[in-house]
Amino acid sequence: MAFARVDKTGGPDYKPPLAMSLKMGLLGRKIGMTQVFHEDGSALGVTAVTVGPCFLNDTATTEKHGYTALQLGFEEKALRLVTRPDGGLFKKANIEKPLRHLREVRLEAAELDKYEVGKVLRASEIFKEGDVVDVVGTTKGKGYQGVMKRHKMKGDSATHGTHEFFRHGGSIGCRLTPGRVHKGKRMSGLMGNVKNTASDLVIVKVLDDKDVVLVKGAIPGAANGVVLIKGSVKDVRKYVVPRLIKEVESKNPMKASKKGAPSAAPSKAKK
């Protein structure tokens, strides 16, 4: 997997889009979801991801490619499946066994000098507890679906007079004007199996001995899917432990509980 050539947007004055994260990341595989418990006994749903080890295969520079990035390699594959261009790339980086997944991670030019080609990176070297990250993955494929499941349409009324039209999408245009179907019209089609990013997630725990990272909440994709965890685009700070909210005591005497309400005065005895 070679880097792309310099295009018209490249050059020393090239600036990446605002939605692009220029922070380090690593490749991994999603294991599944579990939960962790805080000291106060509250539970938090997390996703376990096996991150790395990742190899640094190559670097992209502004002079040669028009941008600065690192190329990460993840998981080994059979030698018979490697093409000659990729084999030469691995040989140049002094990587003995070929790698299956190759991804680019954009970085600032100053950050690029911190990493050396051929080095192995692990999760504990990049991430720590409390980091806010973005997770990029491929969503679950749902196959060919109709408009009710794919676009949440309500369908037609299931009453008398409605025949074979309960789950249809309705009209898609006029044959006279405009005489065509507008682009982007919500219709039935393939659902899922697209690239998706879950942003502003918090790393709850990093298990050094197992190369496992626990991320708060859910991430895109099914179990055993390949994901990319990298620093968040937004510079935000989020808490992991839920904040304890103290209930405000009511000052209305009519809403006071019986336990805290003063006892009624004893009635006077009849003479």
C-alpha cells in the first residue's frame, strides 16, 4: 500500500480539512462490550479492543507527498499473499513478516520526527486513562432493506382500502416536471457496511500485559472488526465517573414526608 501522489491540494501551503484529526492512533480489533464498576458501585458500559502491536512501515513528507503521515501495519499474513510492491515496502522498513492491514495516520510535521520507521508501537505507549479519542470502524451490514427499516419511514395506513402498499416508499417524483428522480431520494437499498466514526469517547483503562483498551460506550462495527483509535478532533474533556447529583430538599411543608413532618398536637381530653 503505497502513499498517494501529490495532487493539486498538496504542497507546503496545504492544510488538511478541519474535521481531520492530526493526532496519533493505532489499529486494533473489537472484542465486544462489557462493564466496569466504579468505587461508588455504579456500572459503566465499555467496549474492549485489542490494540496493536502496530509496525511503522513508512512516512509521508510534504516535499514528496504533499502531506505528513505515518503508515501503520497490523496483523501478519501469509507470504504468498504479498504483492511485489508491498514486499519491497516491508523489506525497506526491515519488517520480516508481511502485514495484513495498512492504514495512514495524519500527523503534524513536528510530531513525525518522534517516530522511527520499523518501530513497534503498543497501546500503553500511545494511550492512557482519561484520553478522549475517536474510533473509526465499519458498521454492520444489514443487506438490502426497505424504506421503513433503512430510513425510519412510517409506511401507509393499515386500514380498509389499502392494498399491497403498507411498507412502500410512496411517490418518488413527477413524470412531467421534473421528469426524473432527484439525487439523494430516500429509497430502498443496501444498509450498513459503511465507514463510521464514533467521536469523543473516553479511554477508561489500558491493560498493558494484554494490549487491551477499554473505551467508554459503543463503537462502530461487529465483534472482531478492525478499528482505528486515534486522538479526538475536538479538544474536549469528559468525565468517566458519573457525577453525584444531590437531591434538593423541598421547602414546601405540604410536600414534606411523614417521617420528617412534626407530629400533630394531642387533642384535649373531654371533661
